[in-house]
Amino acid sequence: MWIKKNQLALIVVVLLVVVGVYFGSMSTESNLRDKMLDAVADHDHENALVYATDILKHEPTNREAKRVISESGQIFYYLQAAKSTLTEFMAGKDDATIDAKQLYEQFDKAREYTGKAKALDPRFRTVSNFEKTLDKSQTTLIHILSLNVFEQGQSVVERAGANYRKTSEIVDVATSSRYLSTFLPYQSAWASVNTPIEEIKEELSSSLNEMDEIGRLISTYREGSAKDFTMSLLTYISVVKTTADTLLVPKGSYKDFSKAANLATSEYKKIRTKVKRATPRSTSGEGAMVSLLKGIPEYQISRNRKVDEIVTTNQSLYKL
């Protein structure tokens, strides 16, 4: 009788333990579910992913948790793709060996992925913070590229200006010299000017093409801290080409040509001064590109290391 009572008591204890574990498990899952949904509502996709993963450990078929893994994880997948696009291109390169123009193209790709992440949740701070980091680095890169544009632009205008001065000397000498003016009147001197324009343009083609290529690249920059600077730099490129054409190709009378040349040169100097002043002095230093190449690889997208593991584990769910 005593044994039966003990057995019965043991059975009751076991049942109580089982029931306690069951309801305790339900309570844990319910608590995790509430935290997961609260995190999603607060646009905290890091914690949402962690809670969803914990729920699936207890209940592998939980649909809500799977949905969070899919949707929140996709945001981080885009951000990871943005970062890896840059870091993979930068790998093994330094400020002396990296191609700034090719790097700019990689920034455009990274910004595209970041834009896709932002579209999924515009209020997610992790996305906006990374977007600001990318924009800051891309702005630095635009400033670095502008130095090349300035160098090429100055070379073009100086060469075209030398041609203009040569043309002016021919006419000035002819009109100021009593001896020459007898045999080579002003109009004849102006008509005799025969500048090898095509040869000079061929000589300048390399610099002009370099500026055009950089202009094509930075024209993709739509929004960000360098928007005004980029527009000014594009204007500078356009003015350089206009000034070169004006100085190389005589049009109208000599008076017309001289007036147009002075106006074009003046416009060139104004826009060059404007853009130069807007270019940070630090850009010309050796540390600008070094800092850029160091900053992106060191940037941590997520605060919680578990997030990277979760996204990697479930990468078959995501797409670019």
C-alpha cells in the first residue's frame, strides 16, 4: 500500500514537471514572439532576427519567425552586398595602385544595394547610418577625382590659350608695323591665320576624354553632401571645353574673336576658382585615399555579431 502511494506521488510529480515544462516553454515562446514583433514595429531588425532565430529553435515551423528571418534578413543581405562590393575591389590595393574611377563605379553599385535595403524599411537607422558612411567616402572620392579634372582642364586651356596668343601676335605685328602693314594689311593678316586646329585637338584629346569620363561617372551622383560640388565640377568641365573651342577656332572678325576669347577665359577662371575653393585642402594630401580605403572595411554594419551568422545561414532565402 505504501509503495503504491509513493508510486502515485511520483507520477503526480512527473506530471507536474511535464506540465510545468510545457507551459514554461509556451510562456518562453510567447515572450520571444512579443519581443520579436515589438522589434519589427520599432524598426529594430537586428533584434527581430535574433528573436526569430530563438523562436525557431523551439518551434521550427513558426511562420511568423520565418517571415521575419526572410524580410529582416533581406535588408542585411543588401547591406552586406553593398559593403562586400567595395571591400572585394579594395582588397590588395593601396592608394598608389587603386584606380579611382573604377572605385567610383563600385560605390555606385554599393549605393544601389543600399537603396534597395532602404526601400524595404526607410526608417531603419542601420541603413541610414551606412548610407551616410558611403556618401561621406564617395564625397571624398569625388574630391580626389576633381584634382585630376583640374589638372587636365588647366592643361587644355593653357594649350588653347597658347594658340590664341600666337594668332593675336600675328595680327598685332601686322597692324602695328608700318612696314608689314604696307604689304600685309590688317584684313589680309587676319585672313592669313591658318591654325592647325585638328592637330591641336588631337593633342588635347587625351585630356578632354579623361575629363569627359570623370564627368560621366560623377553625373550619376544625384543626392548627398557632394551634390552642389558635383554640379559645379560638371560645369567646370563644360566651360573648359567651351573655352578651348573659343580659343582654338577663330570666328567673325579679329575683334569678335578677341572679345569672345577674353569672355571665355574670364568665365573659366571664375568657375575654376569657385570649385577650387569648395575642394577641401585635405583632399590633396596623401591621407585622403588611405583613409577612404581603411574606413569602409572597418565599418561594422550590425552591432550584434549573431546577425551576420543568421544571414549567412539563411542566404538561400535572399536575392540581390
